[in-house]
Amino acid sequence: MIIAVASGKGGTGKTTVAVALSMASSEPVLYADCDVEEPNGSIFLRPEVTETEKVLVEVPRIDEGKCTSCGKCARFCQFNALVSLGSPPLVFPELCHSCGGCEIVCPTGAVSWKKVPIGEISLGTSDGGRISVLEGRLDVGSSLAPPVIRQVKSHIADGVLTIIDCPPGTSCPVIESLGGADYVLLVTEPTPFGLHDLKLAVETVRELGMPFSVVINRFDEGDSGVEDYCGDEKIHIIVRIPHKRFMAEVYSRGGNLFDAIPEMREIFSEIPRIIEKGVEVK
Ligand code: SF4
Ligand code: SF4
């Protein structure tokens, strides 16, 4: 089963939940960090990294001998990755989405391809090998999260409980991360901002037709807006995590949710079973 942990915005405790699910499982589990712009699950899981691999994408290479400086490729490119000022175009690889269009529109066959790195994947293990840890990391300056996420997900094997730590928000990287998941946990907090972003996240997963439920972090602070909304929308709240003053200190030392609130371990260990029942009856 693949469980994706997502949230409408950053800072809601999404990684705390994804890491806690991985740690609470008594069976082998794969934690896949698809929050590639800011992966931080490994801070808590402290994996022993056994393998790394580069993420490469293809970007155009312009043959100046064949180029007539017509500018068609630059006019075609929707991402401003090519700039032609009456000269052979300059290529800005960090903006290129590798769509291949510039090669198609070029009348002289001046466009070929070269591979450039945009990020890295690391594979490792934690907790004596029980937790496999996959992490995607986008290079600074690159904006192409989806190819890095795709490469992280290419390592997911069937039959292993997998926890995907999604990027925050509801844009392309999130959609890429959610693809193939059996169930989504939407992490939020009981504030007006949390409610606003939860509504967007709910719209997204409903649009995708994915089964989901909500985790309320710091449920004992803030207001009742999220609870009321979930009640009105008949959205299941699968777990409520309390807030303790010393939690920030525990997390800042690399501690996890169970270091702060040990009794949450049993609750989290039950979540995959509860979801499985829900997934089956859906
Ligand atoms: S491959 Fe697509 S995105 Fe990249 S430069 Fe060519 S047209 Fe632009
Ligand atoms: S379309 Fe081809 S010939 Fe025209 S500017 Fe681009 S690379 Fe040069």
C-alpha cells in the first residue's frame, strides 16, 4: 500500500506525520521524500546512505553551423528557455522543460540534445534496515521538481508499505507525488490559514478521485474551523496530534513525534490498518 502524506502548505507537520508513520510500522517500510526542494525526513530518520544517483534531463544544444538565427525556436518556447536576438539562441537549461518542441519547429535541424544534472536521489536504510529511505533533492537554481520526483518514485516496489512525503501546496510537484498512491493523508492545523489551504488540498484530491482523510496537528490550539469544515464535508479525521510546549525543542535536537509524545506510537501503528479497511470498502 502507498500512503501519500500531503498538506496545502508548508509548516503543518507533514514530515512529522510521514516520519512517524514510517517509524511506527512494525513491518518493513519505504519512506520516500518527494519534497525535493526541501527534503528533511532524513534529519529524523538518519539513514545510512548506500547509493546515490544523479537526475539528468535533456536540454537543447544549438549547432551554430546549421542555425540561421530565425528565432522560431525561441518564439515557440513557452518557458523562456531560449533567447534569440537575431543570433543563434542562448539556452537557459534551468528553465527548459525538455518538451522537445524547439527541435520540431527548427527548420534547419540545428537542435540536438545534451544531458544536464538537475538533482540527486539517495537511497539508504534506517532502524537496522527496517526502514528504507529514498530522498530526492533538487539542485539549487533548478525549478524542475517533477523529473526528480519521478525518479524517486521509480524506485518504489510493489508489496512494500510506502510512505510518500509530498511537497507542500497543490501544484505540479504535488500532483506528480500523489500519482499511484492508494490513499492520501492531508495534514493541517486548526487555524484560518490551515483551513484555507486544507480546502484547496481537498479540492485537489477529490478532483483526482483519491480516498483521503485528515490529520489535525496541534489540534488543541487554534479554533474549531477545521473540525467544523470536516464535519460539514463528511471528511474523516484519522488522528489529532496535540501540541506540547517542549516539542519544538525535541524536534530541534532531531527527535521525533514519539520522543515528544510516546503514546502516539500505538495510534500511528494502527493507521495503515484503518486505511486498508477504508481502501477496501471504497
Ligand atoms: S525543449 Fe521545450 S522547454 Fe526546452 S527549450 Fe525547447 S521548447 Fe523550450
Ligand atoms: S529554430 Fe533552428 S535555425 Fe531558427 S534560431 Fe532556432 S535553432 Fe536556429
